[in-house]
Amino acid sequence: MIEKAKESPGGGPVDEVDGELHISYRQPYGEHYGRFYREMCDNKRIMGVKCSKCGAVLLPPRPYCGFCYEPADQWVELADEGTLKTFTTVYEPCVGEPAVQPYICAFIMLDGAGVHFPHLLGEVDPDDVEVGMRVKAIWAEDRKGTLRDIKYFRPI
Amino acid sequence: MARAAAVVGTGQTRYANRRDDVNIPELAREAASRAIEDAGIDPRDIEAVVIGSGPEVFEGVNRPDLWVGSALGQAGRPVTRIQTGGTSGAGATIAAFYHVASGLHDVVLAVSYEKLSDGIPSYSFSTLSDPFWDRGFSSGAAPLVGLQSCQYLARHAPKVREDHGAMVAVKNRKNAMRNPYAQLQMEITVDDVMNSSPVASPIKALDCCPLSDGAAALVIAEERRAKKMASRPAWFAGLGACSESPYAPNIDMAYPESCVRAAQLAYQMAWIYDPVRELDVAEIFEAFSFQELIWTEALGLCNPGEGGRMVESGVTAMEGEFPINPSGGVLSANPIGASGMIRQIEAAMQVMGKAGAHQLPGVRKSLAHSWGGVVQFSTVTIFAGEL
């Protein structure tokens, strides 16, 4: 961590200083993310895990169901298509945003999943998007093991 | 069994886009001093301090309690800091209540603040969420609530419409004109809101809260001391806090379970069976206009899908049968880590009869709600004028 504070030049009182934080992290994926992203990258497959108690197929995959507090260790392949749960067309710029405005953020219930999948919609005019419409993943050619291995979802 | 406890004094700073005349501890102290003065006590009467503020990245100061605490008289006393996003301030009040209700302390100070102008809030929002999952799609607070609002409108169309959100924005900005601390005091029309620039559909610029610098504080005392300190203390009658996971199966952002359950817990504790009849006013955490409709339903103040009718018919107006956010709400000022406590202060002031120009007549019971995270954190606090 590097922290810098630059003092204002000049003879009078200093009213404000500029501060900056630059922090790097190295974060382990844990038990399940590695396999999830390997399947996305190598096989264009979206995998969830099934709670051993309530049977819901969880995303992101994790070794436990937070609701039942029971193990979730059975891997289940999900369809790469599903139903649009909700969406928003984003017009304002923001740090770390996933695309150029306007773009459409969406929560998609993949067929077979119990939790929504966050992604973008493409190849559609924002005015034509409706909650409940069917959408399908468009996979990237150059996949690196991230959620961006899917370029976006488009209406079927 | 918990001891009776009440809010006996409150303090707020003016909320502003930028307070460049004070640093963070000075801002927090401004609110704390006003609360101590309002309670009519000596600072040495305070036995413990609880601080609430949002993510450290907002201000770029890690462990701010080290810096802020000494401005609040923490020396020689226990200090605790609460950080749960938008519910931080309300959580600080609840933690302070625990200090008193448990019997461990008689008089406790809770202070919350945020100084968003010191940093770049959208940087901070970009570091929230699971770094391996939805962080890559993080676009800030408005798109998140855009997703929530779209789901809500889609479920209840045509009963709830986009202009119902605009009506909330008009109502609360107008209410704010009577609140001397409010940042946005505006007389606007539904057309102004509907024609304001798009941010994240269905949210438009005037559907959004401002970014604010500000602090709030309150003093909580046990029964015997409370009765001496205040002619009409605001007694804690009910409390509910509930959290849920943003990745929970079938999570429902349009009718969030954490809010429903927090309300049920609070009503149960306060022996409230019919909240809209038994309560007189509510201060709820509507950072974006559609959220007032969503929370109104989740709090059980109307049936699901009736939120639009509540605002359109004037029920929730200042002069209505059940006023919501007479202070102007979060739409009129949002120092994030303090906003939940501000709702509690405003609800307590209504019961104490100290809300000034936006005081409602004859308030016996009031509700304060707060929201944090995606829909993970919800708190509900109920105040009563009689023990």
C-alpha cells in the first residue's frame, strides 16, 4: 500500500491536501470458482452447484447453501439460455463499468438455475426489451476464464 | 428482558454537496455536540460511544474510528464502530440501544457521518460485491436500483407506473423545503422528473438522491435518566434487523424478505397489529424514488402493488392520512453512513414534538426504516411517546 499526501504550495494556510490510495490484492478463488471458470473457458458450459437440502442450483457456485447452511457439492450443468428477470439501460458513466453507454445490464434466470445470472444484453434496442423474454448467451471466441467469456445475451 | 430506553437528544449538521470547512472528526463532532446540548447533559455523562459510517474507501481513511472517536469523547470509554453500508447509521443506534437495554450503560452517544465529497463514490461502488462474480458488472448504485425498480414495475404494471416514482420525488423534495438541514429543497413537477436525463432505466436524474456530506447523532438513556433529561423522550418500542444474501435462491428485490422480516420483528416487539392504523408517520430509506413504493409495501403499510396508489392519492403526503418522509427523506440528502440514523432522528423528533416546521400534529408512534447493500440489510425502528 502506498499512500501519498501532497501539500499545497504557497505561504498561506493549507486548506486541502490531495490523498491517494493504491492497493493491490491477491485473492484466492476458493474451492469452486476455479472449476466454474475452467468450464466456461474450455467447454462453454455454465455450471451451478446443488444444495443437498433445498435442491436449489446456486450461482455463483459455492460449497455451501447460505440459506440451509448445508453442503452444496453436486455440480449441475445449466442451459446457456434463460428468462430475463429484470434489466436496466445504463446512460451514466461509472468507474469500472462493463461497457460503453448506453448498455443494458440484466439479471437472467438460466434454465435450471435457482439464482439469477448477472450479465449484459446485446443485439437488441433498449425499447424492445421486456421482462420475461427468452435470451441466449453469445460466447466470446477468445475466452480467458471470466464472466466475459460470454459477450452478452441476446433475445431468442 | 431488555430495559426501557429512549432517545433524549438529537443533533444534525446541514447536509451539503461539499463541506470543505471541516474535516471528518470536526463534522462528526458538530452533530454530536448538538445532540449532547439537545439532551441537556454534560459530555462527561456519556458512558459509551458508537460510531456508524460507510465503506472506508468513501473517504480513504482506514479505521476512521481511531481518528473520529477522539473528537467524540471516546477517551476512557468503550467505542464501537458499525459498518453495514446504508444501514450503518441505523445500526449504530441499534447497537447503542443494546448498550443501554442490556443494563451495562445508562447514557450512550451514537454518531454517524459520511463525507462523500472527499472521495469519488463511484470508485467505492466499483469495489463492492463478490470480486469473482458480479463486480465485473458493477455500474454503481443507480443501475442496481434500476434493476430493482424495473422488476417492481414489471410485476405490478399497469397498477404501478413510472410516474408514480416521479410523484415520490416531487413530494419529498417539497417536504424538504420545511427541513432546514435538507440539501435539496425543490418545487418540481412530475413532468420535470419524467423529462430529466435518463440515468439507469427507469431511473432518471430527479429520481436520484444527491451525494452528501453530513453527520447525525443521538443520545440514548435508560428510563429514570430519560425522564429527567427530556419532557417527552422517544421510547424504543420495537426493533427489527434482518439480512439476506444477494445470491440467495429466488431473491426478490421487488419485495425484499429482509425488509418484510425486519418489519415483522419490530411490529411484534411493539405489539403493533395494523401498522398503518397504529403508526402515525414513517421515515423510510428511499435513495431512489421507486424505493419508497417498494419499501412501503414490504413494510406492510399497504398491499403489494398498492405503493403507487399510496402516493397518487395523497395518503403519504405531509397532509395525508399516513405521511411518509416529512423530512424530505434520502432523496433530499444522502450522507450514506448517516442516512439510516437520520431516519431514526426524524422519526424520534416527530414523537418528541421537536420536528419544527415539518412537525406533524399528535404523533404517538413513528417508524424509521433503513436499507443497505443490494437488498441484504434492513432495519426497522419504532418509537413511541408513551412507555
